[in-house]
Amino acid sequence: MKSFVNYPENSDFSIHNIPFGVAVFNKEYIACATRIGDVVIDLATLYDFGFFDEIEGLNDNVFEAYTLNEFIELGKPVTNAVRLKIQELLLEGSTLSNDEKTIEECFFQIDEVKMLMPVHVPNYTDFYSSEDHARNIGIMLRGAENALMPNWKHLPVAYHGRASSIIVSGGEIIRPKGQTKAADAEKPSFGPTKALDFELEMAFIVNKNTELGENISTKDAKDAIFGMVIFNDWSARDIQAWEYVPLGPFLAKNFASSISPWVVTLEALQPFYVDSPKQDPEVLDYLKFEGTKENIDINLDVYIKTPNGDENLVCKSNYKYMYWNMLQQLAHHTVNGCNVEVGDMYASGTISGPNKGSFGSMMELSWRGAEPLTMKDGTQRSYILDNDVVTIKGYSEKDGIRVGFGEVEGRILPAL
């Protein structure tokens, strides 16, 4: 496929992608959008011009909205048809390629628009599904002989997080404050975290509502997942260490999580599915899935930009390292009858690979501060400092086809 819109070969937003997001056009008009190269397309106006008239089930202009929720709730038959229609319209020689009026009205350069949160997130769950990450953390906290908790290889461990503090890329994060307790202190103290961390994650978004008592099987899970974003689960490690017993993270996690603005569909990622790891011991029946390829090859890079402007690549990992896949995560989440809502977001948990350069958090990369990372400017990092900018980029590439997510970025501001 070749588009009439020119873009670089290494663009995340090729004709093979067709992601969905929400943008502010002309500094005042908000609508759902797609992107090819550095061109953002106003889908609401494209709908008004009649380009989607032939799609059954798309009876109203759901693109005139502040979120994608109404659109993705229409389900895969409609959303897939829309994606394929956009792809067709962007090909060389299409009816749109010579339609100067529509192009003038609907096409904008990326620097002319502002990207917003793509979905309203009613509920958010964070999993803990990378074996290398879980093992690393376990070794640090409990020793190698007890690295993985007894339940870890039997179910996808998770906790319910804070949906209201999920923000879109580019948002500034104020350094959180809370209680911490030094190992040699008799009592806790209060103040800004001294161990602010990123967590390299991906997240998927569901497209349906279910009733209490319903569940979604691994067989049906893919139809219930619209697409994915990059997810940075900011964490205050010292606050977490003091507060998490016995109920898990609270203030250490709920101050902010950042996502990339473009939702990439599972259909666009289909060429990049790879073998899932062998799960031993054998999982219970409700966690079994058909086939062997339910992991996705997504390259993930993490950069820290220091205040002088230097970008430092600190991590190269991959989503294919996951032990528990999306189908299993959603099946486990709902097996007890938990209802889901359109726009619910499910983060993977920190994604770490088998070697140090692929560890997905500063806690692992610096081994809890024992091995600080040296930046280009000579400064060192055990954790994230004020005015640092953390950027995560993600893309899949195979046989000349590239589908990417762009990036999620966040700057740390001093505590108030």
C-alpha cells in the first residue's frame, strides 16, 4: 500500500497503522482524529462530507466528541470498517487524493493541533505480568530464593489503580509528597519523594460494557479490546515501600500516570504477533488460550532528558517479554463476574527483559540506587530528578511495515 500523503520511511504512523485519537483543531474545535505521517485528519468533518456513508452501524457523527468512547462502543464490525475505509481513502488514486476542498478542511499538520486524552477512563487496573521485572523486584526485596511469590505463575497479579489521574503525554507531573521511613529511622517522616521512578508499560482499552456476573473468556477477549497505548506508571518508591503493606500501592501510584495520545488498534498490530512463552506450571482452564502466538513484538525505548537538553537512552525493552498476555489478563479480571465499561484501561505492569539494558524502571536499572546511571552531562541518576523529562517510544516493524505509537512524555516539576 502507498499513500498519497508523503511521510518518512521510519514514521510510526504509516498507511498500515491508522490510529485513533482526539485533537483540538484551530485552537477551539475538538473532534476525533486519525494520523498518517505528520498529518492529523479531522474525522468529524470527513463524516459530514459523506465519506463514511456506506458503513453500516455508523448512523450518527460519533466523531463530534471529546473522547473515542462512543465510537469504540460501536464494536469491531464498525470500528474495523472505519479504519479500513480511512486506509482506502489515503491510498494513491483514491477519491480523496484529488479532493482539494476536503483535504484543506480536514488535514492538519501535527504542530497545528493539540492532542487530548483519547478516551474517558472509567476504571483502571495495573497488572504485574513481566516475569523478569517481578523476579528483579523480588530479588531486591526478598532474595533470589523467594523472588516470585507463590501465586505469581498461577494468575495475573494486579491491583485497581486511580483512573482520574491518568493524563495524556506532555503533561507536567508535580513531585508527590507522602510518608517515608528510612531503614535507620525510628518513625516515618513527611516530604517529597526521593525515589521517583518511571515504569515502562503498555495498556489496552476495552470497547464494551458488561453486567455484574458476566465474564469475558480468553476466546472472546480480543473482540473486547479496541487497541493499545504506551503507559508510564509513575511511582514513588520510598512512599510505596512504607505504605504498601498489607493492601498494596496507594499514594505512591495515584498522583499520575501518563499515556500516549494515539490508540493503535489490535488489527494494525496483527502482523507483529509472536510466540507466547511456555507457562509452567500449566495454567487453569479459564486462563488457557487458543494457538501459541498472543504476545506482540513492540520495541520500547526509554529516554531521560536532563535539564541541559541531553537525551539519554536508558532502556531498550520489548512488549513480547510479557509472561501473561492481554487475553489472560482480561479473562482473569472478569472471571469473578467483575463488570467492565467502555474505555476501561488495563496496564501491563512494568516490562523488563532478561538483561540490564532492558529493565523497565529506574529501581531495576540502578538496582535500588546501588548502581546509579551516568548521564551525558556527567550527573548520575538512581531515580528521576526535578526538571528531568522521561520519554517512552514504541513501535513494531517487520518486512518493511512499521506501526508505532509515537511517544509518551512527562516532565517532573519540584514538589509544591
